[in-house]
Amino acid sequence: MSDEQDDNLSSYYGTYRDTGGHYNPSVSGSGIPTLTHLQPNVYGYYTRANGLISFDNIKGLPLSYFHSYESQYRLEHSNKIILPSSILVELSKYDNIVYPLMFQVDGTNDILGVADFVDDIDIAYLPNRIFNKMIINFGINDVKDIREPISIGLKLHNQEIARGVHTILRAHDAKFLEIDDHQSYLQMHLQQFYSILQEGEILELPAPDFLGYPENTFLKIDVLKTKPESTILITDTNLIIDFEEPINYTEYFERKTRENQRIKQTHIDSINQNYYDYIRQFIPEYNSTFWDDREKKALQDTNIMPLPYITLPNGKTIYKLKFMRPVT
């Protein structure tokens, strides 16, 4: 700032300076009305953030306590949290914040993204499964026993997270294999519920309706391997996803084999029954011994077209049964 500009500011705001050497418009020696600051650090120095930034004054509750839980319940199956917007004001005094914003809480190794910053709250809301991990340190066994907000040791994970290039996943239920377009399915739901992947974590993604699960069922998927590091960012990156055999694949394969055999046999039985009914059209009703006494004679008649082997539903076998269409 030039001396001329400095003198102009001095004549407008007065000669008071704050400890940072900046003019403080809330103190004016000229009788001019004071200005309102939108952020407390607008006229002050930025602070350098080193490593984790703690928010000791922020307490937490399970997500199920959130006033708009009905619209946010799916976050229960995510690694994202809801935070008060006051945190953004607090972070504005730092000039080296790493984005996207990631947070941690005491008692877990989870790195959490943010689903939303909300104006009318002063409490952090965490998915119940994350909260359950944390409250063990408080001697609490279930989130249902929480009666008031508790200190969660919220910290900003102000460190660069490597963008992912490759991950290996494993579904718990082999019905996951029945999803035709895995890439589109994962792209849609991973972006919605997860910002990062960590080796060893279990993802929970909504099950498609056509798989036949009850409503609001979520598929569990293990994160077995991530590259280039054990924790990766999955936003704005080309992520290659490979799959290992689902946990219950052997059981699933055996069950599907039995189901396919049953369906095949049902189809065969239906064909056989139709074939049987077709044959009966050309056999006189009174000839009840045709299947037994006359079978050999029918087989010896070269003028009659032989039919293929067929097994009837009632267990009777017709082997190369011959019959002659009636002359009309």
C-alpha cells in the first residue's frame, strides 16, 4: 500500500490500527459510522493451518437425531456427515485449507466427507455406524443410549489425499453379480455416498429393486485394496475397479445351479406333457393297452414314423413310440 493510500485510509477511518497492522473499521476517529464485518478475519492476518485443526466446541449426535432425518436417512450408509455452517466461518481465517474438506472424530480411523453445512444447527451429525465406533470410548454400547450431545473430538483432516487410480472390491452377497451395468451403478452411488475409499472399510450401497430384496436394503461391499495409497480420493478421478469373488459365491452358484435345473426340468416336463397330449389325439380312447401290448407291434410297423425318446411327467417312458395319423 502506498503512503498516499495509507493517508487516505487514515483520514477516513482514523489512526487506529489493530495488532496486525491493518485498519480496524470498527474503531473510527472521524465520527463515521462503523462497518459490519461478514467474517471476523476480513481485516486481519490469515493463519497457517498445520496438520489437523480441532473444533473442540463442536459436539455430536447420531444422524437419527437430525431434524430432517427423513430426507437424509440414506447418509446412514455413507462416510459423510452434517456440520454447522459456523465451521466454514472458522476455517475462513486459514489460507492453506485443503479441499475437499475432510474430517475425523475421536475413536475411529474413518476420514469423513461433508454432506452439507447447515445454518440452523450447532451440532455435528454422524452416521450411526460411525457414532457406534466412537462411543465405545465413553463406555456407551449403543447410540440408543445417547441422551445429549457429546464431545466427539472433531478435527479437520487438512492433508492431501491421493486421487485413486485402482481399487479391488468384494461384495458380500453374490446377487450383486446380477447387476448388468456395475460401472454405472457404482459411479452413481459411490459419488453420492462416499468421497474417499479406505482399505478395510465396508461400503453400503442401495440394492436395486430388481434383485428382490426388501425395501431400503443396502448391499455390503468390502474395500480390499486401493492404489496408490491405502486411503484414496474418488472424486474427479478415473478409477479402475476390479472385483474378487463374492463371499458367498460357492453357495450362490450351487443354489443357482439347482434353480436352473429345476427351471429346465419344468420346461422339459411342459414339452413332454404337450407332446403326450398331442399323441393322445390319434389314439382311440378304447385302446387302453396301446402303451403296453401293442408297443412292439407298433415298433415293427415301418410305415409309421418313429418318434424321439420322451419321458412323461407321470414316469412312463415312450421309447421310439410310433403312431399313424388317421386318414381323413
